[in-house]
Amino acid sequence: MQPNENPSHEEMQNQTPASIPENAYRELAPGETYKPLLPDNAPKPKEVTPYSVTFGIIMAVIFSAAAAYLGLRVGQVFEAAIPIAIIAVGVGNLTGKKNMLGQNVIIQSIGASSGVIVAGAIFTLPALYILGLDAAFYQVFLSSLFGGFLGILFLIPFRKYFVKDMHGKYPFPEATATTEVLVSGEKKGNQAKLLAVSGLVGGLYDFVISTFGWWTETISTRIAAWGDALAQKAKVVFSVNTGAAVLGLGYIVGLKYAAIICAGSFTVWFVLIPFISYFADGQTVAVGEGVTALLGQMSPEDIFRNYARHIGIGGIAMAGIIGIIRSSKIIRQAVGLAVSELKGKKSTQNGESEVRTQRDIPMKIILIGLLVTLVALFIFFALGVVQNITLALVGILIVFVIAFLFTTVAANAIAIVGNNPVSGMTLMTLILSSLILAGVGLHGTSGMVAAMIIGGVVCTALAMAGGFITDLKIGYWIGTTPAKQEAWKFLGTVVSAATVGGVMILLNKTYGFTGEGALVAPQANAMAAVIKPLMEGGATPWLLYGAGAALALILTMIGVPALAFALGMFIPLELNTPLLVGGLISWYVTTRSKDKAVNTARKDRGTLIASGFIAGGALMGVVSAMLRYFGCDWFATQWNASTGAGYLAIVMYLALILYFIWDSKRAKVETE
């Protein structure tokens, strides 16, 4: 059926898109243009409405709490865009709402602030608790708020470059998946039903683990006598987290990058740690900051924590430097576009600035907003962090320069692989800021607090920049108004920053970040390990950092993503192996058929199931934490510590995997 070339307002409002245009994901031929689903010549689509704003706020609160719990519990923060898009589509269909495509983009954009704000906060600020310090609510809230604002303001000048000028050159995996969900949701609501079922399965599964402890959350080779002996004598141990949420995360990450992450982890646990322990008998002096035991007395976990992990930290820092060097051309081009727009927008005669689908917040407003944010951040640093004007100015300079330079690295990473290397870039920020602050006379406890708050602001800014480019690419493909997405993203940032501050304090009081049964928070632990010797004058493991940096250079030379490999080196083994399991499930269900359409349908169904596992498991984790906080402790501690609980965990984990595979393979190819 040929569309009417001059449709009426009513026809355009009631038009239901069949699919995303064919040229959305490929490079355009010379002279070819991309026409979004909601074209420029159409009447203004419904975007910002009381319904879309309210729903977006609700999603921001729920997923901020869920992402904070999951990130602190297992060290992985999921991107909320896909689950929020599915929920928005499902609720809209169940309630019979019409013309929801533009509104769903706003819902998703506001709600997706949750994951990025959470990443910025939990990767850094828990380190204050780990170091025996304290983080007040206002410090968590304001560092997240100002960091989020900076990420939005820094990214807007780069929007046209990444989403329009580089059309088809970047895959934008998460934006692609979210866009397909939103577009297909205009035709059917099966996604919401599938998400609800998988969310229930994953949520109940993880709820039983965290609330009742009927089977162990982590299984390892220590469960068997031979495995325990191997760990003690050869320092070799294998472990895997059995949670549904992390399994779903591995599926979405995919086999390629899950394998690279695990390759880094396996290098540490099966090569470096056994190699180091081989020479333990010859060691007579304890070596390292805070180390009191000899290598021969250490467990594999102790060797990882005190030595091997630092190599990964060095690799992450070097990978960030490599990213900036590779992005230097992008920075120059995007800044040039922003400057030309600022100077010539009013005199532009081609009308491009008036095209609705390419209309950003004006550069003058962006610059004013940036100035106001930096002034507010200066006041926050001067009165609430360092209590010194000079040091506050130094802090502002650090935040501005590093956040601006790394913005393109974050956006580029999301555009290519869908994963934001924010923790690695933040580690580099901490090292630089600690050295600078120490150089101007700030040491000890006050220095650590200042460096961590600065790191939190930068980390949040980079997380926001990476996540927001996904939202803007979704809007570009669908045809919404960028300026509206940009303006309402600030509201999502405020809501998410307030939520994550409250949840972090709740989880700290419930579980804590140190001691038995504490939250893992691997990134924050790594940050704490880096900053303490720098600020207290201890023995900083520069040699190990240097070895990691050299390894990152070597990996780059041979074409291996250094950042993913280095991340695997410092995140605990049990949190990396389920990513590989999820990646293997993704590979398996998408290669069993000779029919490409069948494999694609299975992959898409698996993505929905994985999203349900992530959302359900994380949300029920928050519920479990709240129950424990209010004194409802039903955890079977004695049974959970037994080998029986470990073997039951193996059975239940295998059952979950088989269910995942079975349900994914039930997908059917749709016929128009």
C-alpha cells in the first residue's frame, strides 16, 4: 500500500509504523537521506504529555533503586533503556492508548537516567564507606546531580556528529534493540507479556537466594574436596554467581565481549595467581600496602585482591588514554560544529536549524547552563567538600577538563559496543585528581573525600554522556524532537540522583560495604585501593599499574579490546563467569537453525527474557534488602553454608539455563 504523499493531520496521527526504514542501520548512498518514522513534514507528534512525564519519573525511581542494588551486589549495572521501553509499550497497549511512539521515547529517555546516574554513584562513592569514612545524602545527591547535568550539557554539541553525520557507521546495539521494541510495540503487546513472565521467573529465583538462602549465590570448585585442595596447594579456583539477573546481563552483552572480559579474568585466576604463588616459598617479607601475610599464607582471593587486581587497574587507565587519543579528531569536529552553530545559526538560510527532528537546545542556553552548573559545583566543593576556595577551583578544573575530554570516549564506546567503559576512565580520574590534590597540599582523610567526590562527579558525567547518546539515537531513528529529549533529561537526572542517594544509604545500613556478607561493590573497592596509598603516603603499586598499562598497549596492538580485557582482570571471577554463560546461551539459541529469520526471532525473544531476568532479579533484590532492613531476616544461614546448598545451587542454575534456552527457542517468525 502506497502512503498518501500529502496525508491529513488525522491520518498522520493515526498512522501506525510498520517497521524502521530500511536505510536506518546502514551507511547512506551519495545523495540519499534518512527519513524517520515521524517525518519533519508531519504535524508535531505527541511527545511531552502529563502521561509520558509521570510514567518516565516512575520508571526512573524504580530502575534507579533496582540498578543501585544490582550494581552494588554484583558489580554490574544494566542499562535500563530496553526494559523501560518494553514496559512503556506494554502498558500503553494494555490501556488502549494511541499515538504512543513519541511519548514512549520520552518515557524511555527520562527513565533511562536511572542506570547512568546509578553507575556514576556506585562506582565511586561507596569507596568512602570502604575507607571508613562517611558519605552524607547531600554529597551523594549533589555529586550525582551535577555530574548528570554536565554529562547532558557536554554531549549535546556532539549529538549531530554521532547520530546524524555518522549515520550507519556506528552500530548502536542498545539503541537498535530499544528502537525495535518501541516500533514493534505499536503493532502488538506480546513483549510486555513475555517480559512479565521472565521477570517473575528471574525475580522469584533471585528473591529466594537473597531472602531465604535455600541455595548459595556463588558456587565454586571449593565445594568438592579436590577443589578445596587445588585452591590451597595450586591457588586455582573456579567460581560462578548463580543469579538470574547477571545471567541475563551476559546474554545482552553477547559472547564476543563476555569472552574478552572472561579472558582477562581467566588470565588473572588461572595464569597470574598460580604463577605468583609458585614462587611463594622463596618469599620472606610481606610486600604491598597493608599486606601482612606472605604469599604462601594467602588464598587465591587474597593474592587477587593484593596484587593481581592492580594490573587490571593499570590496564583500565591506559585503555582510557588510548580512547582519548583515538577520539581527538571527533572532539575537534564536534567542537567545530558547535561553534559554527553558535555563530551562524541566526544567519543560516537553508532552514536546517528549523527542522524539528534536528532541533537541539540552543547553544547559548547550553553555555549558560554549563556556567550555572559549574558555579553550583564550585559552591558545593567549597562549602561541602574541601572548605577551601583554591582547592574548590582546582577540583572544578579537574572535573571540567577530564569530563569534557572523556565525553567522546564514552559516547564512542556506547555507539560501537553498547558498553560504557566509565569505571576505567574514572580510575584514571582518581589517580590524576589524587596526584593533583596531593600536590596542592590536600592529604589524608580530607583528600580522600575530595578525590572520591570529584571522581563521582566525573564518573556520573561520563555515564550520562554515554547513556544519553543512546536515547538521542533512538529519537533520531524514530523522528522525535531532540530538544525535548534534552530538556526533560534534566528531570530524570534529578529524580534518579535523589533515589540513588537514598538507596545507597539504605543498602549501607542493611548490608554494609566491609566485613562478612557485605556488598561486593567491586568498582568502588578498586577505587578505594587506588586512592588510599596516594592520599596517605603508602606504597602505591606503580610497577603493577605499569605492567597493566603495558599489557593494554600490547592488546591494542593485536586488536583485542583492552578495556574489556582489563575490566575482567579486576572484577572478581564469580561475577565474570556468568557473563560468559549468558553469552554462550545467546550464541547457542541464535545458531541452531539454518534459517536466519528463525535465529533472529530467537535472539530477540532471548533479549526480552534476559531483560526480564535483569529487571525482575534486580527489583526483587531491592525488596529483599528492604525486608532485611526492617528486621525480616528469614535467611537460612546454617543451611546456606553447607555443601548441600551448593549442590542445590548447581541444580537450580542448570534449570534456569535450560529454561532460558527452551523459552528462547520457542520464538516464531512473524509473517505480515
